[in-house]
Amino acid sequence: MSTIIEYFQTLTQIPHCSKEADKLSDFLVAFAKERNYTVEVDAVKNIHICKGSPKLCLQAHYDMVCMGKAPQIETYVEEGWLKAEDSSLGADNGMAIAMMMQLMDEGRELEFLFTADEEVGLIGANEVAFDLKSDYMLNLDSEDEAEVYIGCAGGADIVASKQDSFIEGVGDCYEVAVKGLSGGHSGVDIDKGIPSAIKVLGAYLAENNVTQLASIYGGERRNSIPANAVAIVCTEGQLESTDMVQVRELNEHPKILKEGDKIISMIDAFKHGVRAQNKELGIPDVSINLAIVTADEKGGLSVESSARAMNMQALEALTEETTAFFETYGFNVSVEDKYPAWKPEVNTFTDLVSAEMKKVFGRSKTMAIHAGLECGVIGEKYPKMKLSSMGPTIRYPHSTREKVKLDSVEKTFEVLQKIIANV
């Protein structure tokens, strides 16, 4: 097992879910200082590590999306892939951190930027204000080997809330559940045909003319395609299970939400998924994920969605359309954690990354990604810096199916070594 994989295994044992990554922050600071790097930590817990007069800055985020049992992570290897038992793995972006730790071990004259809380709205990147010295920045958060990323989607989280009240229901009571779907990343996997548990549940209730909703809890994270959704409903009709929906009759008579019928109608009507395709780049151009729907015991309703677009004009249009949609159902709407798209650009640095990629993989493809990389935010803050992004092959991030291809890690690190030597 390589040192990089050993370092990654160490990282899996240090809890670092978004908003709860202080232990990993402390670990990285101590690790760098022990190797005689200068270290700065800012108010939002971004970490800047430097030695000498570097020309290249390597960038990664140190939080992860915790799904399933995470942050309790138990890894195993299967057919050349590193996976986790019933949890997300954290290869996004932990494998990049492991590579950077290896470079610090080697005492490389480099700059390292670890950003905080990337997975919950690029919070750290939005606040970065270090005096970066390098002319070039290589982001290590992409997830396909032999591909050089030169652009990414912008995004915004659209959050709707309202207060409802309860009234008496009629008929029989059922628990209606959609559980254990595969889930996935709400950007890079949004065009993979992965079903949304919330949409499956909403369609079932609408098709069976259910209008009495006592409670609903659906989705896990804003940037994950929902894998689970459960509702308690009342109906005078008979409900039965299907291939994807489990129905269980309950011997109780809960009160129902006064506007529960509107919630069911709203979920069914919401246009989740890809809204437009970018034919030039071969990826989604505009998409939205209906991420989380909840109703608490006091009748408080909350809906969270994540919108993405490859240009800011399209993102603005989708944000306005979605806001208006929620408002027609009586919700108060706010837009949170907005971040810019990274406009695709080929330059001398991206050409260098591509050339070194070809030497190792025998091929290289210049790409943009339908997900939020921090390059868009950082590029606005440091306009003279040339940026590119790459990474090893990771599949199904933000889900319990997340896995990383081990030989891809080794080869990607080899590319990284060549880039460092030639910058």
C-alpha cells in the first residue's frame, strides 16, 4: 500500500463532516508545522501552508459529505477500488489531501490551500484572503483521471419555508416510504438517471389521490440526490406497496397539515433534474436538485433545493423561476450559498497540465464539470492567477456508494509530480 493511501486511511479516522472538521484542521496544521512549513489559519478555518518562494499552489477542501455511518468509516478494497462499508468514503476531497501530505513529507517548495466547508456552499473559498504567492493554482477536486478541468458550474441553494397548522384527518393512516435508493452527487450525477426518493414519493401520493399529509421527511444533504423519503398520510382509499414504495398501515389517527395537499402537489410538480444540456461541453448546462423536504411537529415546513448552471445568467433565471414556483405555494423563499461559475478558459497552464497528463495516461481531455469547483470563487479573488483542476477517478461521491480507483490515485500523483517539476 502506498504512502498516499496510508495517509488517506489516517484521514478517514479523523471526523471531518462539513461544519464539524476542527479535528482534521488541527491535524493538518500540526502536520505542516512538523515539516517546517509556515501555516496561517483564518477566521473561517481555511488553512494556508507555504515553504520558500513557490510558483504553484495546490488547493483542496478538507470537509466531506457524511452519508450513512460516516464519520465512522470502515474501508475495504474490491476489484481495484477503495470503498467504505455503509458510508460515504471521503475520497472527495481526502485523496487530494493525502497527496499533499506526501508532498509535504518530501519538503516540496509549494503553497497549499485547504478550504473549509466547501460541501455546504463553498463557505471557506468565499472568505479566502491570504496573500498567495504563486502564479498558478491547481485544484485537486475533479473526479475523472486523464481529464483537465478548465471550467465549472455556478450554484445557489434555494430554501423555502412556511408555517402550517394541523386539522383532523379522516380515513386510515399509512407510513409511505422510499428507502435505500442509490443517491449521488447533485451535480455530476444529476444526468445519470438516478431516481430521487422525494420525487418517487410525491408521484406515488399524487397518483393515489392522497391529499392528507401528517408529516414528511425526505433527503439527506443539499448537494445529494435524495436516497430516502418517508411520509405519514391519511386516506379513505387503500394504499399498497410497489417496487420502489413501501407502504405500512398504522393503527393511529394523527392530525394532518391543513395545506398538506399543496405540499404533495408541489413535490409532484417540481421539475427536478437536468433542465438544459450543454452540447458543446457534453454535460448538463442547467439543473436543479429537490434535496430536502421536512415538516416538523409544530407544522413548520421546509424545502431545500440546489440549482446549478454553467453561466451566471442561466443560474439567475433558474433561481428566479424556482423562487416564484415556491411562492405560488405560499412559501417564504431565500437564496443561500451562491457561488460563481468558472468560465472555461484554455491557457498556458492548462496546456502544461494536459501535456503532463498525456505522458502518464497516454491521453488527455479538456473538460468542464457540472459541479461547483472552488476555482470560480478563487479566480475572482486572484484574477492574475492561472487555474486548472484535475483528480483521480472517484465514482458516486456524496453517497454510500462512493469509491476511488486506486491505480488512478497513483497515476494522478505521478502527473502532479511532473507538473511540479515543469511549472
